[in-house]
Amino acid sequence: MNNTADAIVVGMNVAGATISKELASLGLDVLVIERLPQKRIGEKTCGDGLEKHEFKRLGMLLPEGKFIIREITRGELIAPDLKSSITAQAEGRGINRYQFNQHLVSLSLKEGVTLLDETVAISPIFDGQRVAKKASGITVRDNQGNTKRIKGKIVIDCSGVFARIRNQLPSSWWVSEKVDSKDTAVCYRETRKFGFELDELFVRAYFSKEVAPGAFYWIGCQNLRTVNIGIGILRTPGHPNPKRQFYAKLLPRHPYLEKGTITWKSGGVVPARRPLDCMVANGFLTLGDAACQVNPISGGGIGPSMFAGKLAATVINEALENRDTSIESLWRYNKNYNDQYGFVQAGGQIFREFLSSLSDEDMNKILGVQILSEEDILYALEHGKLDAGFVTKIKLARKLIRYPNLLILLRKMQSRMEKVRSLYLAYPETPRDFLSWRTKVHTFFNDQ
Ligand SMILES: Cc1cc2nc3c(=O)[nH]c(=O)nc-3n(C[C@H](O)[C@H](O)[C@H](O)COP(=O)(O)OP(=O)(O)OC[C@H]3O[C@@H](n4cnc5c(N)ncnc54)[C@H](O)[C@@H]3O)c2cc1C
């Protein structure tokens, strides 16, 4: 194997498989470094859902293949008291996540990508000094313990939420932004198989501070005999352990689940915020969970990662054709991502923070009087804001007159979603205006 490539990609899950395939299809020589053996890629804690609205918004077709388990036509949001619920026409597809990832890997390999599996990317390599300093490769270690240096014209970090390479870049590089753990959720998930058939196929998300503080838990059918049960907890200081919560709090609320045999169990962490402020540097680009490209309301990251992969590939290809992989040359990726999806995530973060801040009692009221309707939630997921009708609705909300504090909170959340959307749609065209934009964003998010 050559120790050089046009592009070095770290990680072969959704983000890595997508961008490597796209780059190879443009004729580039692409090398992917993946710590897992090829046959284990895609063994991932997941809700196993592809959201139709996300693919539609991003101008992509929903993926097709044998990995699809079922069509989803609706989802239910359940109040903490288990009495009220909203049923949303949340269309999508249930997938076998492992088979889906293996499918993406095979598409990438067919395009001519070289995969170095069972190999860990340890640290970045640099060329140049000061402002000319650029990422120029990766030091890797194989499963025999041998290390070697691999050089590339561009280094692409798709290593997931812990961003193994990005986090080792110089702290003065904007892309090395540290993600606060309170902006991520820690999850535990099982699949359970029953010896009997359930009455119906469903996907249900449950809000409950007592069970899943800061986020939610879910129960979704893969088929009438198998369910995917998961719990997400925001990683605020002193947060409880999700597996312990699963057994101590979740299962007792749904005793029928105890009758199922466990067929899979695993944990994971997912980002729950806006994308990184800046996702490029000299000779470097990042995408997927490593760049926090996940919808903060739903935790859906597959669509945004695939979108970012396609977007980034065109920008990188042009940069390589121009022999210029500077931050200026790669900047268009930042701008285009934020213009098309970053603003949805930023608004989604405000919505998620609002939901996290509610007590169970207030959540019961909101879902009970249905002031947040199914359309409101779907609109927020898709557009990162609430639709214009919501403003009129909360002004006229007789149902909420009894709860004036909630009314104030809802209005504040709605107005903050609008403001952050405008901020993101004004993402700077060039690095020159980045620092003043970033100051505005940080002031906005620190000013609750
Ligand atoms: C509980 C849970 C439920 C979810 N449910 C859904 C859902 O239903 N729908 C949806 O759209 N999204 C869902 N997501 C989010 C989705 O799984 C992620 O957004 C998506 O997997 C991001 O892909 P990625 O390629 O960026 O990162 P990852 O999937 O994390 O992949 C990173 C890859 O990099 C490799 N790697 C890491 N470090 C190194 C290293 N040093 N060297 C070499 N290789 C390395 C890893 O082995 C892995 O293969 C969920 C996430 C969680 C945690």
C-alpha cells in the first residue's frame, strides 16, 4: 500500500463512507482509516430511523435497499404522565443500521476507495509554519501495534462524536472548538424480541425528566415481534447513568417489555447542538458527528452526514484542482452547510433547550392542551423555527391563560428560534468576517 493519497479519511461510518465514495467518484485517490474490522463497521447504537423530511429538505432521495425494515408513517410524542400524546405524520423508514452501513461501505469500495481497517488514526501530521501550517497526514497504528505515517493533500475527520483528529489540532485553529458535554446526550439501547405479536406497529418518544433528564426515551417497532428501546440523557454535570435508568425507571413504566428477550444492547453518545462554528482549516475538513451535524431535536444524523459528504466532496475536488487546500479555499463548505442545514440545527438547539428546561408538570400541560401541535413539532424539525401561525396561536391561546409563565416561555423560545435562524443565514462568506459572527453566536447562546 502507498503511504500517500489525495484524501485521507478517518472513519468509515455514514460520514466517512459517503465522502470517500463521492471523492473517489470524482477521480481522486482516497484512503480510509477505520479502527474496526470491515465486517463490524455499522455496529452502532441507533434509533434505526431515516427521517423523510430531512432527506427532502436536503434535496436527497431516501436511500433504498435490502436494509429497509419498514415504512414509518407516524410517530407519537407521549407526555410524562403517559396520559396525553401528540401523533405526528412523521414519515420515514425503519432500517437495519448494520446492513445500511455495510451497504454504504460496499458503495465506497466499488468506487475504488482503499480501506485500511483494524487501524487506528492516532494523531495528525503537519507541514509548514505559523499561518502556512497545514494538516498533511495522519500517524496510524495497525492491529499488530506497528505505526506509520500516511501523507495526504487533505485530511478529513469522520471519526464520530469524539473527533479523534480534530481534537488534536492546534487550539488556535477555529475548527478545534471543544464541544461542551452538556450539548451531547449519552444513550443506552436494547432490542427485545417477543414470543407473541404486538397489536400494532408504532414509534413512540416519551418525555420524562425522571427517566430521561434533558432528552427523551423511545420505543419503536422493528416488526410486530421486535422493538428498539432506547434512552437518551443530556450529559449535564451529575447526570444519571442511562443503563441504570433504563432498568430502574424505564422498564417498570412498560412492564410488557420485560417479556422480550434481549437481542442487542449497546451505548453511545450523540451531539445535540448546532454544527461546529467552523468545520475547515488548512488541509483539513470534518463532517458527521465529528462536526456535530445532527438534528438536536430528533438526534437524526444520518441525513445531515450524507448531505455534508456530498457537499464537501465538490468543495474539496475544486480545492485540489486549484492546488489550494487553505481554509479560504475550503470555506464554501462552511457557508453552504450553514445556509442549507446549519440554521435548522441552530433553531433545533433552541427548541431542544426549551423542552429540556420544562418540568414534567409543564410538559404534561403543553402536550395536554396541545398548544404544541404535531404540525408545530414537524415544522420545527424541518425548518428550525415555528411557523408563522404559531405566533398567532399563542397570542390567542385561551387554553394557556391559566399558565402565564408557560406562555412567556413559549413566546421567548419562538423569538429566539427566529433570531438564531437569521444569525445562521448570515454565516460569513469568507474567514475574514468569522470572528465577529462567532462572537454574536456565542453571546446569543450564553444569553439565556
Ligand atoms: C442512540 C443513538 C440513536 C441514534 N438514532 C439515529 C436515528 O434513528 N437516525 C439517524 O439518522 N441518526 C441517528 N443517530 C445518529 C447517527 O447514528 C450519527 O449521526 C451517525 O452515525 C454519524 O455518523 P459518523 O460517520 O459521523 O460517525 P460514527 O457513526 O460515530 O462513525 C465514526 C467511525 O469512525 C471510526 N473511528 C473512530 N475513531 C477512530 C480512529 N481514531 N481511527 C480510525 N477510525 C476511527 C469508528 O469506528 C466509526 O466507524 C443516533 C445516534 C445515537 C447515539
